[in-house]
Amino acid sequence: MAGLRRMEYRGYDSAGIAIVAAGRLAVAKKAGKLANLEAELDDRHLPTSHQGIGHTRWATHGAPNDTNAHPHVSADGRVAVVHNGIIENYSQLRAELGEAGAEFMSETDTEVAAHLLARELAGNHDLLGAMRAVVGRLQGAFTLVAVDAEATDQVVAARRNSPLVVGVGDGENFVASDVLAFIEHTREVVELGQDQVVRISPSEITVVGFDGQPAEVQRYQVDWDTSAAEKGGFDWFMRKEIFEQPKAVADTLLGRYNDHGELVLDEMRGISQEDLRRVNKIVIVACGSAYYAGMVAKYAIEHWTRVPCEVEVASEFRYRDPIVDPQTLCVTISQSGETADTLMAIRHARIQGAKVIAICNTNGATIPRESDAVIYTHAGPEIGVASTKGFLTQLAACYLLGLYLAQVRGMKYSDEIRLITTELAGTPELIQRMLDDADRVYQLAHELADQNDFIFLGRHVGFPVALEGALKLKEIAYQHAEGFAAGELKHGPIAIIEPGMPVFVIVPPAGRDQLRDKVISNIQEVRARGARTIVLAEEGDAQVASYADELIWLPHVSTLLQPLLSSVPLQLFACELATVLGHDVDQPRNLAKSVTVE
Ligand code: M6R
């Protein structure tokens, strides 16, 4: 239970355990926070055991309730399994198992693994052999951990594209998604490689590949203390979440398009393709960073679909008698899925007859529940109040939605869509490159720590990025920061520029030369008035370099997708500046992670 408590940051909508005692499984699971499971265990006295598995859940398939909580147990009661990740081909497997007579208790993708394991065990495999046979049938990303009631002193786990580490103890061994689960017992760790299976007993650790070949493993010592480990070695959840963005974006894109360049958005089922073809206007409503993601979406959606698209701050929407009717598609964006302003806006839109699509990171939250369809971002729990991976995955989901609308409405051929999805698929690697350069941005934060006013400029999709950069700085560094459309500057705001004032400018990539040239002119305008220009520009853009006091290079990506990269250094800058200034980055004053009042 102590281990589960430290894993709760990864998911906290339900929790459960399964232990093996006297050749039987004992299982307890409960919806809600871990405290609910603890209360359940206070009432129910499970037998003593030293062999078991546990899980805290961040729901992806199936609402967060007792039944969908892990572990999932096979129909014969012999095997229990917990799972992180998504089994992408679970519906085919479920149909196949159903035809063979399996009855499913939950709505999860995980339960197929329990049934498959039981089938393999009945076919005379041991647990390790059964796990190897099962993972061969699964597609997607997963960590699976299982116990077999008939296999005393054994836990078996498998890993593909999801973390799994082994804690090497003295007469005891552990597996977990993160060392912090067992850090109080051991700091000696073996990290499993891709496509490996491990069997632990109190005295042995056996690691093989999915192909059964013995795997070479290396042990290492973790030097975190327990409190740092909770943040995965980072000083702040926010910084950790910034660094999780390559994976979060990749997970959000995973399984959403096929090799033929077709978008496959299963969760759209509440809105038919016919509904989407009838739409004559799109209205995006959201708050804060999610609103800025919506501003980026407008550029992409209008460009790809030619359907007029409005973006509105949710708190303003319903109070101005907006023109919404059954041909309007309302898109709402919310990390938490519980923001009251956004919820009220979509209720209003639905009353006017609009269909609502939610882009949300929280399975089963109110906003997706009250929407006609949902596209979940798979960022995992976002704990830092300042949205980072939440924002980037919202961008990714908005691009997917824009492409899906273009596909359904016949505005793009599949090979055109495939070009864009291929580029999107490459962005996690480019985001990682931005993160690898974090030290340069940190140095800048130290140099500018004595400044109190910051300006952010951008055009086109760079404009919402400028607003987001300024918001991050206000939220956590408590500095005066303003974002402007670069072309608006000369219509007033340029009056506030003073010598030495830091001005961040986001320059569009080459290929949109007219746009880029105009931004270059804007850089010169502020520089002429003494501003210190910090320019985010495409790698190798020599012309821009000559106008910049400081340069932050961005890898090449097409204009519409550039916010996925240009946002990252601004997040790093805000996080570092707030740290230098001694603020609590994760829990900034006056703010809450989820704003549930209007
Ligand atoms: O959970 P939501 O995405 O609906 O939250 C919306 C805003 O409250 C949120 O983005 C807020 O602006 C963040 N703290 C920004 O970092």
C-alpha cells in the first residue's frame, strides 16, 4: 500500500490489489483514491501473503469504477493481472474470446490479457511461458504484471513501450512502473528493456525476451531520496511533465491513424460522419492554455477543412447570446474535464442543438461525459498547476480532429493526410531535441532573473504560442508578461518597450516567407527601441540570426505544427525562472489545478 501511495501521481481514479495465499487469489479493488481501497481493506481482512500485485489507475478504456479497476481476474479465478498502457487490438481479441465462451466483467482492454493468460496456463504453460505467448498476441503499449494462484512465490511481468523496473532486494524482489514504488525497500534496480519478460521470486530474477532468449540485464543504484523519487528525480512535477512531452504526444497520436493515411477516431461514435458533413460552423470553447490550443486549432481546421471556425473563452461564450444551431459543431478542450466555465459553455451549445466534441485528458470526467464524442489526450496525470504536457497533447488532438474533419468532408486525399500524419509522428523526436537543449534556456532564465516585464510576439500560430509563453510566466514566476500578435505591436503596445526589455519572438519556418519576413520586420522594430530580442527560429536561419540578441533554434517542421516545438523552450524558461526566484512551481499562489467554479 505504501508503494501504491507513491504511485498515485500516475493515476488516482481507482486502485486494487490481488494476493496469492494458500493456492487462492484474494482481490480487493475500489473506485476513487487509494484511501477508499485502504478503508475497504480495514473492513475486510485479507489473508497474510508475501506475493501480490497492485495498481493505481488512470482510466483509458472504461469508466473509473470498482469493476473496471485493476487487477482483472480470469473467469476460472486462477490468474490476476494489472496493466498500464493500451492494448490496441483488444476489441478483436475480445470478440475472439467471446466466441470461445469467455464472459467479460469489465469494459477495459486489460481484461483480455487475463483471459488469454488463463487459456495459456490451461494449455500447460507456466506463468512465464503463458505471458510470452500472450504478449505475442497484443498490439500497442503495455506493461503487464500477473500472479497465478497455482504458482507460489512468483510474479511475472512484461514490457512493451511502457516502463517497468525490477527492485532487487535481499530475500525479496519487486517490479513496478517506477522505482519510487519500492524505493524504501531497495535502491538496487534492473530496468527492463523493450519486449522483455521478467519472473521474480524472493531469491531469483529471470529476464527473457519475448522470443524466450535470455536477456542481459544491468543493475544500477538509484541515488534519489524518497521525496525526490516522487517526482521521478525532478525538482518539480512541472519540469517532469515538460520532459514527459515526447511520450505524451506520441501516446496521444498512437493508434489514431492507419498506414493508408486514414484517421481512425473510435471515440467519435456519438457523432456520425453525416453529422460532420452537415456542419457549417465550428466553435471552439476552452479556458486558459486550452483556449490557446484552440486558437492554434482554428488555423489548422480552417486551413484543412475550409469550414469557418471561431474560438472563444468559455467564460464569455454563453453570456453573449452566441449564434449556435444544429449545424454548429462545438469543440471543447479541457485537460481536467471539470472546468466549470467550459462545462457551462458546452451545456449552452447543446441546448441550442449543437453537437459537442470534447478533447480531454481525464477519462470519465464531466465534460467528456456530457459531450457527444470525445478525443482523449493520453498525457497521463498532470500534477503541476501550469499546463505543459496537457497543452502539447491538446495541440496534437486538435490536429487529429482537423485532419479527421478534412477526411470526412472530402477536403483532403488520403496521401495528403498521410504526409501530415507522418510529420506529426516525427514531432515527439523533435520535442526531445528541444528538451536536450534545455540548459541553454535555463542559462537565459538566470540571466534575465532581474527583469520584471516580458513581451512575447508571434504571428499566425505563433501568436497563441506567444500568449501561452506569457501565461506560463505569469502563473508560476509572477512576472508581468504580455503576448501580442506581432503585427499589432505598432498599433499601441510598442509604446511600452524600454531599453533592455526582454522580447521573445517566435519566427515561422522558412516556406512561409511572407509571414517570416513580416516577423523579421517586427524584430527590428522592437530592437530599434532597445529591446533585448530572444528569437525562436528555425535551425540555420542565418538571416534571422543577425537580428537576434539571443537565439533558440527550432528543428524544421511545417508552420501549422510549429507550436508543438516553439512552446517547449517557453515552458522551460518559465519553470526555471520561477525556480530561480524561489517560487513553488507546482502550486503557485492563487491558482488551482482544476477550476470547478464559474
Ligand atoms: O483543465 P482545463 O484544461 O479545462 O483547464 C483550463 C485552464 O484552467 C488551464 O489551462 C490553466 O490556464 C492552466 N493553469 C494553464 O497553465
